[in-house]
Amino acid sequence: GKWKNKERVLIFSSRGINFRTRHLMQDLRTLMPHSKADTKMDRKDQLFVINEVCEMKNCNKCIFFEAKKKQDLYMWLSNIPEGPSAKFLVQNVHTLAELKMTGNCLRGSRPLLSFDPAFDKEPHYALLKELFIQIFSTPQYHPKSQPFVDHVFTFTITDERIWFRNYQIIEEDASLVEIGPRFVLNLIKIFQGSFGGPTLYENPHYQSPNMHRRLVRLSVAAKFREKQQVKEAQKIKKTGSKVLIKEDPTEVVFETPSEEKPVEIQLVKPESKPIVKDKKKPRKIQRKKQKKLFRTE
Amino acid sequence: LCSPQLQEALRSGALKPGLNVVLEERPKRRNDVDGLKQCLSEFRQPLAWVERLDVTLGQVLDPVSQNASNKDAVDPENDFQREMSFYRQAQAAVLEALPRLRKLQIPTRRPDDYFAEMAKSDQQMQKIRQKLKSKQEAMERSEKAKQLRAMRKYGKKVQTEILQRRQKEKKNMLNAVKRYQKGLSDKLDFLEEEQTSSKGNKKGSASQRTKKGPNAKRRYKNQKFGFGGKKKGSKWNTKESFNDVSSFRSKVAHNKGPGKAGKGGKKALNKRPGKRARQKMKSRAR
């Protein structure tokens, strides 16, 4: 058949990515035959330069990985000329090479895309679903593609995040094995234009990783400070000035002194009390003294 | 806010008594629903399903998941539950899509002679297979070790039981023999018990021989050589043993009775003459 759906996706990254991100990028390039690679982009260039790069490569979609502080990975998905773009924070990345993922699929085979029903409930999720479909589905009769459909991508919404999994279809009765890669996308913003333009949606549940780390540090510090405060309060209590009560002259009015007893001097030893075994007290167990063994030369 | 306003608010009930803190207003999160919808309508491509291959479906419903209820109950922290929910969603999608693909005549199964490059290299798959094999072997080894340990414990238990039983039997036998020797019981029950316990089931009521026990020769030999006990002090020249003539057989002593063989086997018994007779013979010979 003729290849009509001319989708091309440019997959590339900025500088400062670590090995895991690089492998993830390579895995995505293997799984998507309609993708193109490009060199790393310099951080100092503005984001809308990406539009021009894609134009030069004749691509109409883009996946851009951005790494910050060598710790946080952000992913941009965009429809190039005028379409919407979205920025995500990527977490929990596992690549194809992990030995726990035992499945395998043809290189370039077309994937089945499976979406959670929650994608149809909100307008921003609906837009994201359309974006995912256009980016991740391999066009039919693409020259580098294989005609079989032997694996399925799943996108699920759990815990306000989008979870991505890739499974191999083994049998017709839908027994599946995971191929990988797998990652979690945390939506940050959706823009109307490509890498710019007015913000259409901002995720209220998103917390930037910096903020998260800061809160963790603050909570630890707060705990420590609380302990110190408690200690200081206790110290003040201990050394605190005692309240002086004024002498009340009417206090002694009703006091009557007791009768004086004659002084008795004991000359005879009092008889000893009979020893009663206190059965409630635990018996003192006499341990045998261990003989010290001395070495004799 | 200045004081009369605060008082007003307190009176009306908007402010509760206690420490009140001024919260800074959270910046409004943008959610431009109309803009999103418009963008979607512009962005959407009118492609046939066969180009997109997308399925939007919930999970496979089976009795287990029905009890666990909807996806809302899936705890994202519970890894296993979460992954199972993804798996079930993928399964539902596959079950729905495969018949459609078959109708559109798109192949889903790779024929066996179709060799093409795979997403993971053969080397990678070998590594995976090695790892799985080693894991399985380790598990098997641990299972075997556990079983061996259990068997050893059991074997040891059985062994000790047998030893104890044997010791008990020996003790009982000795006691019975001693009692018989001392004369407390004149019944040879302990011998019979031995026989009946081992062969009683087989012989049953047919054996009347059990009353006699072992034959006389056996009994003599047992008395002389077997069953333990003190043998040193068993033969004493006391009044009782001197007066005991039970082992005197007159026929044997005078060589009068029938021979052992009975028929035709006449054994010439060399009967040695007594002391006086021998002396007489000696003096006569001189």
C-alpha cells in the first residue's frame, strides 16, 4: 500500500543528560521507525529555535528531552508548525536493556495504543491523548515499518500522573510480557503554540522538583528546630524563678501546738521481728561462681 | 485589615476566635477549557482507525478485579496492584483490537520463517534467558536443601524411635528372664510373647506348639549360653545342688535303654569300669 500519513518525529535532547536518559532516547528511536535523530542542543539557545531545527529536518512532531541540574528530566512533546505543546517531568525511567523486561518485539512494528477511560473525561487529557496518538503511532506502510502488530503501548492515569508501559503480545488470548521502556510523566503545562504561546492548562498537582527537595529539607530542619525549642522551654522551666507567696498572718490562727511527750530512753534491745518470707518478692538466685580458668604454661 | 473590620467579621461569624493567620492567595492555575477544546478541534486529524490503532478501554473485568472494584481503589503505592491494573488495561485493549485487525486483514502473528531485526538484540535476549535460568536454579537449589534438611530431621526422629523401642524390648526381656531365673514366675511367657508377637499373626490358632516353646535342646543351650545374667555363680556345690538328682538318667548311666538311633544302630558304649574294678584289674595284671 501507499504511505500516506507523513508523520515524522524528531527525537533529541539538550546537553547534560545522563546515561539513563540517553538510553531512553535511543530506545524510543528504535521503537518508532518514523523518528529522526539530531545532535544535542545547546542550553543557551532559546526554545523556539527547536521549531527551526525541526523545519530543517522536515519533521512535524518533536520529542525533546531537557535535563536540569543533572537530576531532573523534562520532556517536551510538540506539534511543530502551530499546534499545541506540552511539558512533562519524567520520573521512574527504566530502559529496554533492563534484564527484568523479558519481552521482545520486531524493530519497527506498529504499536497498538491503549488509553485509560480517564483520558476522555477532561479536555486537557483529551488533547494530550490526541498528541500521544499522533506522535506514537507508526504510520501504515511506512518504509521502515514491519506490517505486524505485535506490541501495545499503555497510557494510564494514576495518582495525577501518566504512566507509560510497553507490552509484547504473545498469544491471541492476550497474554502479555513487558518489553520496556517504562516511565512516568507528570504534566506541568500545556501551551497553545509550539514551545511557546499562551498557556492553556497548568497542572495544579505539579510540584517542581526543587520545591519538593526544599520542602523535604525544611521538614527535617523543622523537626530539629522543634526539638531544640522544646529543650529550651524545659531549661527555662527548671531554672525559672519561683513565685514568692506573701506571708499570710491569718494562717497561724487555728494552729494548736501538740502535747509534749515525755522523753523515753530505751535501755533494752527490742526483740527482733520474726522473718516472714515475702513470697511476692522474686527469689534471689545465687549463681555459682565460675572458676576462673588460668592457662598453665 | 484594621480593627473595626476585624470586629465586624468576628461578630458576623466569618472569623473564629483564636489565632488567625493571613494566608497569601494561591496564584490561579490556568485551565482554559474553551481554548483547549478549540485547539483540539483544530489539531485533530481525521485519520482512519487503521492508521492510529488506538483503543480507549477500561480494564478486563474478571471476578477478582470486580471485588477489588474500580480503578479508584488502585493504590498507586502498591506496586503489584498498580502494575496489574496496567496489565489488565492492555489486555482489554488487545482483546478488543485483535478482531478488528483481523477483519482489516492486518497480520498480528509473525510467521515462523519471517526473520527480521528485533528491538532487542539476540545477545540481550541471551542475557535475559541466562538470568532467568540462574534465578530458577537458585530457587530449586534452596528447595532441595530445605527438603533434605526436613528429611534428615525426620530420619533422625525415626532412628531414635527405633533405638528406643529396641532398648525397651531388651530391658523387658531381661527383666522377664531374671524373674524366671529367680523363680518369681515359673511361666515361660516371655518366650511365647516373642513368638506370638512376630509369628502369631501368621500361624494363628493352628499352632499348639507355642505352649512348649523351643525344644529341650534349645532350652538347654539357652540356659547354658544365652539370655545374659550372671553365669559365674550359677553352679555351686551347695546342699541343694548336691541333693538335686534331676539330671540323673538311670538308663543313660547303666547304658541299659535303647540306643539313640533306635533301629540297628547299636553303638558300642565304652563303659569305663569304676575305681575299685580298675585297681583289681591292675593288681591282677601285675
